[in-house]
Amino acid sequence: MANKLRKTLFISLPILFGLGLIWYSLSKFTPADFESVKISFQTAHYGWVLLSILLAIMSHLSRAYRWQFLLEPLGYKPKFTNSVLSVLVAYLLNLAIPRSGEVARAAAISKYEGIPFQKAFGTIVAERVADVIMLFSIIGIAFIMQTKLLSEYLFKDDKSDSIHKLIILGSLALMGVLLYFVLKKSKLIFILKIKEFLKGLLEGVMTIIKMKKKFVFMMHTILIWALYVLMFYVVTFALPETTNLPFGAIIVGFVVGGLSMALTNGGLGVYPVFVASALILYGVENNPARAFGWIVWTSQTLMVLVFGGLAMIILPIYNRKKV
């Protein structure tokens, strides 16, 4: 009973939080705001949005192709079509239950290609390691590019306030170091599970290092994330207010939007708000910034729903002789 309740909360709370955030955001809109956002949607150049969707599809194809390089050393070479369909199904299910897509993806390729589930899932973990490295690299680039912005934030006030902020940052750093040593020596089951998970990530990294075609694998990893950034970037040309954004703003908006996806299912309610808040820092007015966030999130979510739904239908039909 308790386990069932935890699972229900795990699924429902992010959705409720996302819906609540949507309601809260909309409640702050004045009639003039609604009209402004409506005009932005009506006048947007949707050719750029379609290009964004095309770039997203290309990233999924590249992800499916990259997966082959991890499965091949294990002695398996699944059909590319099955890899693509499994990846699309994974994205769809992640909208409903976070991280459930990875399990479904491994289960699908196991069912239709005869690859043991554990091995298939292990390769997906290795993939995620590469993706995490790329994400942190992009976050690092964002911080480097915005050093001036951060320094202005830290030191724009008087000297005493700047010292106060430095004390807070130093305290946080000290807490981080202390937490590291506590976790290292802890015997709690929850902490042990985290350590086991991190150990699995390290093993995933070693798998990537040992593979024969690691250079091509890394090139596809870079390509996937470059396409992610591009599919965000091209939408800026859909609205006149976001057309001339500097590249630094694009990176910051992309990173903030990407991180928000972890808070709710598929960034429901959170993604548009976070992205808009990032663009506002660069001089974009509130309503165009909001419209931009909603256009990006809506177009990508609809793409996942359509292509993921089609993949769920096509996958068993394509493999009907194997079922």
C-alpha cells in the first residue's frame, strides 16, 4: 500500500506542480498581457518553428544511430528502424513518468531484437553519462560566457553587501565539502544506493572509453547537443523581439530550460517560465519572452506526442513477424 502511494505521488506531484505553476503564471496576466501574447503567437513565423522540429527529429535519429555503437561491442546489431522507434517511444513515456522512457526503450529493443534487457539498459546508462558530460560542458560554457553578468550581480552593490555575498558563497562551498565527506563515510541505505548509482555511471564512462568506435560516438554526442541548441536558437527568429539575441543569451536560455525539465514531466508549466525569465535578463519584454517559451515548449511537446504516438503504433506492426 505504501509503495503504491509513493509511486502515485511520484507520478502525480510533478504534474500537479506543473499545472499549478501554469495557473499561477496565467493568474498574473492582465488582459493586456493576454492580448500581447496572443498577438505574438499570431504573428510568429512558424517556418522557424518547423525547422526547430526538424532539427529535433534529426537529433533523435542521431541518438538512435549512436546507440548502435554501444550495442555492437556486446555482439548485437539491431535494425536502425527499431532503434529509432524505441527512442521515440522513450521520449513519449518520459512525458508521463520521468525516466520511465529509458526502461521502456530497453524493454522494446529487448523484445524485438532479442537483446537482454540488462545489457540494453546498461548501454542507455552509458549514453546518459555522455549526455550528462555534454550538459555540464554547456553549463560551463554558459558560466564562462556570462562571467561579467555574474560579477556584476555579485559586486554591483556596496562593499559590505559584496562581502556578505562572498561569505554566503564560501559557506556553501564549505557545506559542499563537508557533505562530500559525510556521504563518503555514510552507511545509510539511501546513501549507499546513491553511491551505487554513481559507481554505475563511472562504469558507463569506462564502457565509452573502451569502445572501438568511440570517436564516432563522441562526434554523434556533440552533434546531438549541437542540434538541441540549434532547435532552440532558430525559434528566436520566429519573433521580432528575440531575433537579435546574443549567443550568450541563447546558451543561458537553453541551459535554464534544460534544467527545468527535471522539475516536472517534460517541463510542464516550468519550461516557459524559466526560459522567459532568462530572456528578460537580456532586455526582452515580458510578454514576448513568455510567448517564446511557450512556442518552444508547445512545439517540441507536440512533436514528441505525435511521433512518439506513431512509434508506439508502428513498432509492433513493423515487428509483427517476431511477436
